[in-house]
Amino acid sequence: MPSSNETEQPLGRVLATGVMSTMVVLAIAAACIAPFEIHFFVDWVGIAFMAATPAQIVLGLLWHNSKPDAVARLTQPLKGLALTLITILATALVLSLVLVTVGKGHGSTPMLAHYFIMTIVVAMWMIPIWQCWPLTMTSKNPVIFGILTLVFTYLLAYVLWFMFFDYGMLREIGHPHYYEDLDPKGLFGMWAALIFFTTTAGVIVVHFLFDLWPIEKLSMGKPQPVRGLIATLYLLALAWALMALFINVLGMPPVEYMVRVPVSMIFGTFLVNNMMQFALFRGWQQPVRGLLLMACAAVVGVLMYELYRWASGLHVGEQLGVGPQGGFAQEIWIASAMLGVTFPVIFVASGFFGFWPIVRNSPPS
């Protein structure tokens, strides 16, 4: 998120709050994962949390946790509870509708999980990059065009998922959750499509560390849709180059790359930015500040990957299989735990509750 929310608290207090809050977030995430066996966790718990994320992105990135107005006037913890309740209600509605429409009553499937991932990716594109255009043309009221943006996100995610995802490989291996009527038979294999779209989300999130500085420079103050088109071409090219570097040049297996690079970088970025209240390297100008933050996010991302890799074995009781020969079990577990579950908890702790109760008088959203 852009640094307009930066706090003026002393850095030592910010670091202490961030570290303690991160420990609380990790503990809450662990409590949400630990009671469930691996298949139920990956199939249902992770999907339920992912279903909540687009609404959280609208509440946080677009409305800065200050809409509706009645909620914004509440003090903590009532404000946090109200925003969490809104998210739960939105999640219940969305999940029930998607299970019937996209899922066609088949329950939890890889297709359903990938669709929900696409809704998060599209939300990341719609708000910071396209600034909710063209939905902003419908109303000047941020609540109205925010709700419309959320609906549009689910529709556009379906179009992109339907166009680009093909699940023929699941049919070939006899996957128990392959259903012919759910396979859109799109342009690319499911892993290729998922990895590319996840990379674009990672590239966007890393640009939060730069306060979108490169995009603002390239677009030269142009209004939408010109700004969005310029940013889209730039970000797509950057995502393609990043994939080519790690997969084609460095030889990293594609699914391992997805978890180690964009997924871990997204996670590291939100820990370095959101959990530290956008206060690190406050006196530095862009792009130097962004480069410093990116280095910190990379280090944190690597550490968190190793932590979650260890936690996967702890949760299951044995080391999970890796790569295609292991059914990508470890990679899927890490991604589900890191971004599927912990990522939404970060939104709740830092945005909805404003670090309450560690910070009694939370900074403005």
C-alpha cells in the first residue's frame, strides 16, 4: 500500500509493535491451521480465507478501513470487530454463490481454488493500478463504486480464469477432483497460467514498497485508462522477465519458483510494510527507499518460507512431497498457509484492528 498511511511514531516503538503483532498474526494463523488435517485445510480452510481476501482488499486498499462511515467512527476493538463481521458476511455470500456457479456443486476442487486466487490477483490490479476504472464513472461515492469494483473483480476473474486455464493434465493423471464440466480448457496449462498471474500480483505488491514510483513516472500523470494501459504493459513485461530469469535462466522448477519468489515476496512485503506501519526508511526518497525495503522484504520472505516449510512438516507429522513426483504437496501447503490464511490475518490485525490491543490508540487508517 502507498506510504500515505505512514506513522510518526518513534521507530523503536514501531519495530516493537510490528514484531509483537507479527508473532500474534503467526499464532492466529497457526491456530486456524492446526486443528485440521491437511486435505481439509488445503481444500476448505485455505479457500474460505481466500474468499475473504478481495473484500479485505476493498476495505483496506480502497476504503482505508474507514468505510462505511458508521464503522469509521467506532473505537477499537469495536471497529475491528465490525470490519471483520462485514468480511465474514461478504465471504459467506461469495463462497456460497461461487460453489454453486463456478464450482457447479462439486465442492472443493483445484479449479475452484485457482478461481479464488484469480479474484485476489484481479483485485490487486483493479484498485492500485486501474484505480477502480471504469467503475468510478458510475458514481462519485466510494462505497458504491467500491462495491461495484468487488462485483466486477469476481466477473473479470472468471473471464480470465475461463480464457487462460486448462486442466488437461489433471485428466491425464486421473486426479480425483478433475471434472470435465469444470475444465474451461483455456489457452495455457493450469500451472503456467497460475504462476504467471501470481507473478503479476507479486510485481504489483513489490511496487507498493516504491509507492508506485515507477508507474507514476512512466504514466506521467495521465488519467485513466491511459495510466492503466501503460502500467499494465510495464507490469506484464516485468512479470514475464522475472519468470524467464528464475525459470529459464536460473533453472528453478516453475511451482517452486512461484512459492519461493512471488508468494514469499508478497508475504515479505506486507510484513515489512503493513506490519511496520509503513515507517521503515522513512527519511529516504524513492527509489532508494523502495530498494531498501525490497531488500528487507526479500530477506523476510526467505525466512518466512523456511519457517512455513518447517511448519508444514510439523502440521502433517512428516515431510511433505515436493515437485510433481510429490504432487506439489509441500508447495501447495506453504502457499495456502502463507497467503491463503496468514495474509488475510495480516489485514485484520494491522488494518481492521489497527494493532489493537498492542497499540491502544491506533494510528489513523
